[in-house]
Amino acid sequence: MHISRRRFLAATALGLGGVPRFLVRAAEQVEKSPDENILVVLQLSGGNDGLNTVVPFQDPVYHESRPTLAVPRGAALQLRTGGDTEATGAGAPSSADLGFHPAMRALHELYQQGSVAVIQGVGYPNPSRSHFRSMDIWHTARPEVEDATTGWLGNAVARQRGKLPALDVGDDRLPLALWGDAHVPTLQNLDWLDYLSTADGRTLRSRLQALNDPAREGRKEWARTLARDTLADLEHIIALRNRPTPVDYPDSRLAEGLRWVGQLIGGGFGARIYYLTLGGFDTHAQQKDAHAQLLGRLSDAVAAFHRHVTALGASHRVTLVAFSEFGRRVRENGSLGTDHGVANPVLVVSGRARGGLHGSHPRLDDLDEGDLRHGIDFRAVYATLLEDVLGVPSEPILGAKFASVPFLSATRTF
Amino acid sequence: MSPSSRPRIPCAVLLLWPLFVAVPIAVPTAARSESLDAWMPDDVIGYVRVSGLGAQVDRFLASDLRKELESLPMAQELLSHPNWKKFLKEVENFETSTGQSALSVFRGLLGEEVLVGARIGLGGPEVILIARAPGEKELEKSLQLIKNAAEQRGVFAEYKSRQRGDWTVESVQDKLAHVRIGSVWAASNSSAAIDRVLDLVEGKSTSSLQNAAAFSRARQDTLKDALISAAVRPQFIPNYAIPEKVDNPLGSLIAGAWTAALDAADLLCASARVSGGDLEVKLASVLGKKADDQKDWKKYAGFFPEVFPDGFKERLEKKGVLAYTQVQRNLAKWWERREDLLTSKAAGGLIEFSNVMSIVFGGRNFQDEVLPDLGPTVTIVARNQEYKSLAARPQPAIPGFAGIFQLKNAKDSSEGIVAAFYTLVGIINADRAQKKGGMSMIPRPKKVGDVDLHTVSFGSAMTKDSRPGLLHNFTPSLAVVGSKVIISSSEELAQVIVEALQGLEEPTKASGAARDSLAVDGAALRSILKTNRDVLVEDNMLKRGHSKVEAEQEIGLLFDALQHLRDLRLESGRKGNVMELELKVSTDLDTKAASQSAPAGAKAEKAVKL
Amino acid sequence: MIRSARRLSHAIRSPSAPQEESGAGGDADAGLEAYRPGVDGPWTRDEASHLARRMVFGAPSDLVARILSQTPSEAAAEILAEKPENEDIRFTSDISRQVAGLDGAQASWIYRMLRGSNPAREKLALFWHGHFATSERKVDNVRLMLRQVDLFRTKGAGAFEDLLAAVARDPAMLIWLDGNSNRKGNPNENFARELFELFALGIGHYTEVDIKEAARAFTGWHVKADEFWFNERAHDAEPKRVLGREGTLDGGDVIRICVEEPASAEFIASKLYEFYVHPAPTKALRTALGKAFSAASRRTGEFLVRLLSSRAFFSARTRRALVTTPADFAVGSLATLGARANAGAVARSMAAMGQELLAPPSVKGWEMGEAWLNSTTLLARYRFAVSAAGVEGDKAEQDLGARWDGGSQLTDPVAEILARFFPERLSPDVEKALRSSASGDARLLAAGCLQLPEHQFF
């Protein structure tokens, strides 16, 4: 596939206001209020099959289109609670007919408690079915721009000039969503951090601190300040890492990442945006087992995270949103899998979520060349997150005004 | 994510000794070994026995073989190591102070037979050593010499003696207690342990190793005339825990049964024997109650299928291969229980694999349709290639690999498999074409006898390449012969295997127990390494930061180590409630020793051809 | 301007003047005259190490000693002169070309930086690699990438025009900038744009029309079967007008025209200055540098020798004025210690520090200076320091496989190591802190040296 040269532009610019820091804490002047809202973005890479995630299990078209992959009627975990389902025309699945994939038991429990909002039929006009292009669009929120080089979150961070610290968690490259004029650090090399948390590591840390004690001059002083800040932040991170976790996390890489995020939040770490990635959703063949495993992992890890955050008393200010760059086609293909599609549900997990279904489920009898039509523009979802969670005006970032989707309560729900 | 601790295998280090000692055993030791057992208390966790070491060491030191080994560069390196020099210095000190050769003292004390047992006592680990000397006088003399030397060094200056019946127990600072019982010497780090030994000697107690039911099986599962043997009861080893789930799917498939066996073992036995130029090692795990627990052990059902031997292995050997391994597994059952056998991350990794397999098998469900069709015996073969169709030998030169599977309904399934093969080739070609416009692989089917050999290779432009590279090693091939499917990376190898299978009858004899085997041919191994010597040297240079000269020296060591290897064989399987593993390493070291005295004309045969 | 000129000349005449941070320009010609040891300033281990660190990686003690035995320009010329490559390098390069993937290629380049006979050429090749930044990620052909680096090695010190002409025909470059899409009637401006903006002229010295016309000149410059191929059918042979010159220009003509612009000489010379001497030269200095480059017939090697033996180069403000790139940090530290390491692991460490060989982030190359240092990269440097020094018991190992004798061959390891890394002496309290953190252990001292803020500049 054609990869343009601008694809490779890196986001290594200096943080605004001076020293680029590992833990980009809010500038000293900003009051760190305990009610700071935090956004956790979970990217499901590859194109999650939304139709098998939020399943219209009564729909005959569904079963007819997916002879082997359809989730059986009895198996789906019904999504009963209210929400903001619009009045739908005849033929569109209503809430009584929708359920989660059976592997998502843990998330279903949360749904029944009202902590999960399912936004249905999210997409954008003139959809692209190329992985890279579509992912870029979801990252930059600018479908009209080719080769955009900053992301929606990166822009938000840059505009807020140090008041909106973000952290990317994981060893993959910094996602385009976080690219911008401000440096977004990455929590990576977790094994080196693990080592630094040991007794030997402590010795090393104190040696480093001693080396950076005496004041320097000129640029060396700048380097010394950077070192001191790095070491201070490191102490902070290690302290956070070593605190006992109030809940048990399952054993998966995603859970590990979310655990880190939970620990950081619990420790009063200043980041307000966390970004994680879970891959493997490109299920062109033999989807049944693979997808079930992925959804199971997703559900268990996210549920554990929510329980963690709840135990910290922070569930009302932490919002997790899980999205994928596109959905998949309605009809299964010849390899017992599905191909790239369009519209998809977006899952939002939060104490603040107005639990239930939002938007309307795309109709299976009115397809766009075999694909589900979207009803909600993803940028409307972004606008809601930017304004209601991050407290940032959305129009400058998205390039236009998009009406919020009311999946979050304005005030605390408990 | 907490790492589980590994079991300590007490004899692991000791097992390495025989590699350098290749002298035939002449001293019968079996008859007398029992009596030492009679004096070792039975509450030990395990024991190690070494028999006839003294005579072996003597013979070795006097042999031409020793000179031969010492001249190897690798040995030169070891002998110039500072630690070895330190050790020699100590020996020298000893000999000066005692006026006796250290070797004779060693022989006098430990050279006949030594039995060491250990257990965890209240105060910590308790070790008991019982050794048989050639005679009473020798024993007395040896002990006296050691005492003198120790006194001169200022070690073990204070002794305390006490009398117990006919024997005098000497103890030193509560660290060491010992007693002489005729020509047998018993020593321990615990005085109480010596008393227990004496109880057995006096007949006051009969709880000896010899009578112990727990260890009785060890006698059966130990090699006869073993140089070293050991047995241990793993449940008594502190922190003994075998991880239940394995990290690596291939590892689980191959060694999963052993994980289970180690976990469920009542008794673990190991023994090693040296005869001629051969080293034999046997490991046995006597399974206990845990293995009977059906619920837990059901997940291992895939490792013990019923098999029908057919003599294919033997034919393959005649054709000459670098290495082969044959495992017998019920793949469907293994796959079914993979979540129980593998960590979740490893199991997750298999998703991608099954996706690919499903594409390859054109929509047939991998778990429900493909796997159950595969028979229990899976053979993997590696053979050095001759590259007749290429202009030059590729660099690096990779051996051909092949997998031979049994297919239950071969006639019906074979078309599907052939289609799958070409599908895979097509996918690879499409991928290459998209990326670089690289050469595609072209099918060139041929017939071997009446068998269709489906094979693909790169176009002639590539075969004429004067500096062939990695890709030139690959001519993927597929053939179905009777009920066997052969998939190979090399057409040459596929053809060899097809020929080996010609006329092989379908097995009809009674079934047998699953047995895994592995064999490696020394000459072929040397050959392939030699072919790739430059690549190995370059790799060493980059990885170790060496100059070319230094790298060649290190690689040379590797080659030296393999110089005398004839072949290596391993077999493993379950017999009743015992999991066994037998390893045999054949070297040409004994013939070398013999031919040293042969006339000069025999020199040509001396050098093992690479 | 005049004020700053005075400051610069003041600094040169009295070498003990305090180090100046801000860029000064001014009396630049005086700055480019040869540095005369004993007259313009001292010629000690400090000066020799400074020259070594800039010209090669690190300050290996045998090289520093050799420099001291020569005059600055003799030393610079000798270091840069091409020597026949040793057997180790010839052997590994040969095999890497055949066998390696990207990581193998990176490893073999690091190996060459560490053990080759021409480290100054390797550094210059690295400069050109950052300048003509091409990434294997898109080229997807390791052999071609290695050929491109070879090009930088062989032509990097010669006439810039020759180098540029060769790069325009380099298969890796053609793949990188979509050469094959550049056809008559449908030109692709990618290469032409980067040629003017990034490779040879700099922004402000050409127009969009120049780019369009230049693109036409390069039509048909294609790659076929991994070799340059002039596709006549795709070439636009009509008249064009580029940078004020007219004619039926082809790519070679455009290159020549471009290079002859005074702006081009200034652009290249200033870039070399920023890489080798000091960041952000002033306008006046850029002009002077351009003139000097032209005076050297635009031959990079000749220009560098003059630049690196000049009074400006040895002035106080130039010392430790640059931030160590990952290559300077990783390879340089190993070279200064005289340690060996696993070349592939060094490449991976450098990637963690932000510089992945053969895969720069974009055609703009790597962002230099302060951008190399942030919390993530700093932690990566600390990790490397611990592994390279071989500090006992520190299991921070990242397969670096570093082997260093710990200075056991030296009479006073601690003093010698300090002198190698900081010949100019650290300030007293810093040295005290360093020594006490090491408590006499040479390895701890070495690790400390590498971790000091001072060592992040060179």
C-alpha cells in the first residue's frame, strides 16, 4: 500500500513551557483539583466486528447473513436497560433485541449496573475501508485532509499548553491521535522500570540523584533540571507501581496496561488522557474463536479497571472509551470471517455514563453496498469527550461544530 | 506474573563429568552397592551414588586418550583458566604437606563407591556421605593424611571424640561429624545423622534406604553398571513447583508430558553410564497419585495416544539425515485443552496460527475438521541439501526441513491438502508481488514413482544467481504417500522421503504406547556448521564485538566440541506409571584411543571427516 | 551585529573568557583562520579530545594522543583521510549485504563505527544519512539501504555536486521519493521539492514554479530491478526554466544549476557547521561559511578540515556546545572506554534513545539538539550507561554484552577515566559528587560519567 513520506513525521517537539517531562504534570500554577476528569482511550486495532459485539440476535437478516458466525439467540447477553434510544422505524432492532457477545460477561454486569453506554452506528461520511486511512481519520478527526500530521488529542494537548497532560501506555509507536506540537510521553520499557523498582534499582536512583545535586550553569543547568525532574517523576511512578492494587486483574497485556493506568490514577498522577491499544481485531478468517477471545480479554480487563477505579472512588471522573477504526461487513465471507466494513458501536465505560443504548442500531435491511450505515458521526462523540470530559472547546480541534451525544451525565451520578 | 521456582535437580552438575571420561568400566560394583544402602537412613529426600570412579580416573589419566583431549584447543582454554590453576595449587600444597599424592588419597577415600544422601533437618540441610574404601588400613591412612594436612593449614584444628559402642565418632566444631566403620567411612554435617547411621549398622533400626519402599523402584529405573545414579522424592524438595501452564505452544507440544510427569512424580531417578565412547543417561519419573487424579490429568490425554508402529523411522535413517524427531500426540485432544496447558498469552498467540491454518485449509474448521484427521505420529526431519539445481551453494545454507503427518482419510482429504498447499503458495506470491515485485514461486510438479510431488521454486533468473542467498534454500514441496502427508521446505528432501516411504505397508500390527524419539547425526551436523562457518563467524563478530580472528577462535571451539560426536539419540515415553527418557551420545573417542597405537598408515582413518 | 562580533573576537583572543551560550556571528573570517597552538590558545588533551569527539565518536585515548602529536589541520586531515578498511569490516560488510535484515544491517554499521579504520568517514556518512534521510521502512530493501550508506562513505567527503548527482540516481532514494511516479505529463514533485527544500538549497531560494519545472527535469529517472534506469519514454525533454536558467534541462543540469547557487553553498556549509561546530550560525556567519565552502571547490572534506582546525572551532563557546546524538552517546562512550559490545544491542539502545539507524522519522531527518533529551530518552541513556560500564550486580542488562576491562590495565583508573571523559575538568563540587558516588570503583565512576548532565553535551 502506498505510504506517503509525511506518514513518518515524528512528534518529538519540545513540550511547551520548557522542560519536556516524562510525567507531564500540570504546570505548578494549575490547581490539581480532585475532581479532574480523566479520559482513557482504548483503541481496538484492526476493525472490531461491532455486529458481533452488540448483537441484534433476533434479526433474521443477521442470522441469515452469518450462518456460522452469528451469535445464537440464547447466548447473547441481553442489553435491557433504557438509554437514549431514538424512535426507530420498523425493521431496526430495538433494545430488547440487542445483546453483548457471550464472552463479554464482565462488561455485561457493568452494563446492568448502568456504567456502560453503547453508542451505536458510529462512523463518518464517505468511509474508507483502508486500515491506515480510516485509522488516520479517527486519529486526526479530519477526513478532508490527506496526510494530516496532528491528532485530535495531540491538538487538544497542545492548545491547553501544559494543562492537559497525556500519557501513552505501551511499547508501540506513539499513535497519530497524540501527535501534535506538545510532547506526549510514553510509558514504555516496563521491564527497565521494573528493575528500577528493586533494591538495586534504588541504589542506582540515589546515585543518579547525587550526580545531579550540584547546580550547573547555562545549558548544563537545563540538562540537570531535566534529569532531576525525570528522577523525581520516576520516584513517583515507582511508588505508584508498588502500591497494592485493590482489585485482581486478569492476565493479559491489556490488563497490565490498564493496571498501570489505575495505579497512576490512584496515586494522583497528573495525566488526564491515557491511550492504550489492543490489536488483533482484523478477523478475516476463522473469526469465531479469535473474536471471542479478544472480546473476553477486553471485557475482563476493562471491567477490572472499572472496579479498580470505583474502589478508588474515582469512577465518576474516569471515562474509558473503546473504539475501532471501522466495523465489518454484515455478510460473513468464505473463510468463516468477515471483511472490512463501516459503522461500529463505541463503548463508553464510566460512573458518569448514562448507561444503555444511544443512537439507533443500523438497519440490516438497508445497507450501503453490504455495509451498515452510520447514524452518528464519530466527531460528535469526540466533541462530547472533549467538552464534557476534558473541558476543552471542540470546534477548533474538529474544524466544525458537532452536537454532543448525551451519553454522559453532566453531573455526578452518585 | 510471579515466577515459579524451579526444582533443584541435585545431580545435574555431576552428570557432566562423564563427557570427558571415556574409559570402559571393568570393576563390577553392583554386588557391593547394596550394603551401603543398608546404612543410609531412609528419610533422605534423595541420594547420589558414584561407583568405581577411582579406577576410571586412574585409567583415564594414564591413557592416550587423555593426551588427545588435552591437545584440543578447548581443553587448553579450560586448563589455563585461573580457577583450575588455583585448584592445582591447592593439590600441590596438599601433596607437599602430606608427602602423598592427592590422587591416592582420593582413591583411598572416595574411589570405590560413594553414597550421598540429603534431607532437610530442623537446623537446615543435612548431608550424609558414606564411602567404601579398598580396605580398613587404606581408609585409616587416608583419613590420617587429611587430618595432618588440615592441621598444617590450621583448619579443623579441634576435634571432639565420643565413643559409641565399637566406634569412635569424631566431630569438628559441630560442622562435621564422621566415623570409621571397618572399611567404610561415614561423614555428615550433623552429629545426630551419624548416630542414625550407626543405629542401622548396629541393627537397632531397619529404616534404611535399602528397605525403603519409596526408593525401591529406583533400582528398576536405573541403568545397570551406572557410573552415577541418583534418586529424589520431589515432594520433599522445598519450593518444588512445576509451572502448570507453559509459555510456548511448541514447547508444550513437545515436552508437555514431561512437565506433567515432573509435577506428578513420586520419585525421580537419573543415572549415567559410560561404555566405550558412549555416554548413556536415563531419567525416569515414577508417577504417583497425582497422575491418577483423572480430572487433572485428562488434559494430558493428548500426550499418550495409541499408536501403530510402521517402521518408517528405520527407513528414514537408512537414507541419511541430519536430524529427525518423531513425536506421537493426539493433536486434536491437545488443541482442545490448550487453554489448560498454555498460559493465556501463549494460547492467545495461537489464534493467529489457527486463522492462517483456516485460510490455508480453505474454510475447513481447523479444530473440528482438520486436526482430528491427523494421526498421532508426527515426524520432523532435517537434512542437509545438495543444491544440485543452483549455480553455487547459498549463504547461509539452511538444511531442508520436512514434516510428515499421518492423515486418517488420506484419499478423501488429499485433494484438500494439495489445494491448501497451492493456496499458501499463492498467498506468499501475492504478498511478495505487492511489496517488491519480487520473484514469484512457480509450480513444477513431478512424479516420483507413482506419487505426485507438488513442488514450487523460484524462476530460473534466481537459480542462475551466482551469489545465492537465504531464499535459495527454499523449494516448498508437498506429497501424499498412502496415509502420509509430507510437507517440506526442500524438494530434494521431499523426494528422499517419498522414496523412503515407497512400498511401506500400512501398519496393521497391534498398537503400542506412544514413544517420542530424536536423533542427530554428528557428521551431518559438522557438515552444515562448516558450510555456514562464515555466517557463524560474522554473527559472533557482531554479537560479541570480536575481531575476525577472535571470532574464528570461538567458533573453532564449537567445532572442536563437536569433532568427536558420532550421533545422539533420545527416546522418551511412558511405560505403565513411569515416564522414561533415555539419551545416548556416541563418540569416537574410544576408537581414537585404540588407534593411537596403530601403524602410521591408519592415520587416514583417524581424522573424522567433516 | 557589531556588539556580538566584538564578543566573539574577545572570546577568541582570551581563551579563558567565560563560555558564551548565545550564538555569536560577526568577525567570522577571523574565526575560520587556522588555530595556532601556543599562539591562539593551548594544545592540550582538552583540545585534542574536543576535536576527536566531533570528528569521530567519543575520544579514544590512542587517537587523542595521535592528535596531540600533530598540528590541528594535520590532525583533522589525517583523521578524515581514507584508509583501507580492515579485514574485520570487509568481512562483515560482505556478509551483511547478503544475509542481513534491517537489524543486521544496523548492527553491521554500528560494528563498523566501533571497529572500522575510518570512523570519521562513518560519522560523515551518518551526517549525510541524516541529511538525505531515507527510511528502510518505506524502501523495504536492506541491500539498497546499505548501498546508499556506501555512497555516503565513498562520495561524502568529495565534491558535493558529485554526491548529489549520485544520490539523485540512488535506487533507495528513488523508491523513497516515488521516482517511478514521476512521468512526462504527470510529474511527481516529491523529489524536486525535497531537493530544493531539504537537500541543496533551503527554503526561500526557489519558487513553486522552480519545483514544478525541476520535477519535469527529473521525469524518467526511475528504478528498475534495483538499479537506476533512465526511462526515456517517461522523460519530459521539452524546454524548462529552473532558477532563472533555461534549456532542455534534465536532472543532471538541475543539480548543477542548483549547486552553483551561492545559497546552496551557504546551506550545505551551515548544515555542516551546525552538525560539527555549533548550533544556529548567524546570517553573517552563514555567508562566510558559504564563501569558505565555495573556496574549497565545494568539496566537503576539504571544507571540514579547514573548519575543524579553525580558531572558531577551538573557541570556548564551541566546547560542549552540541547535545550528544544517540550515536555520539552510545558509540562514543564505548569507544572512549575501549569497550566491546553487541552491535545489534547498541543499535536497539540507540533506537530507544530516539535514533534508529536506516529509519529516520521523515525525510527531514532527525531533530537535533535539545530534542534528543526528554525523560524517556534520558532513562534510556541511564540504562545504557549502566550496561556499558558493566557495573557489577546491576541487572539492568539489555543484552548489551558490553565488555570492558574496567580500566584494570591503567595505573590510576579513576583519574584516567575522568580525564578521558572530562579533560577540561569538571567543576569541583560536581567532581566531588561523582567521585563519592563511585567510591573508588572504576565501573561506577564510568557509569557516573556517562550519566552526568555534562556528558550529554560534547
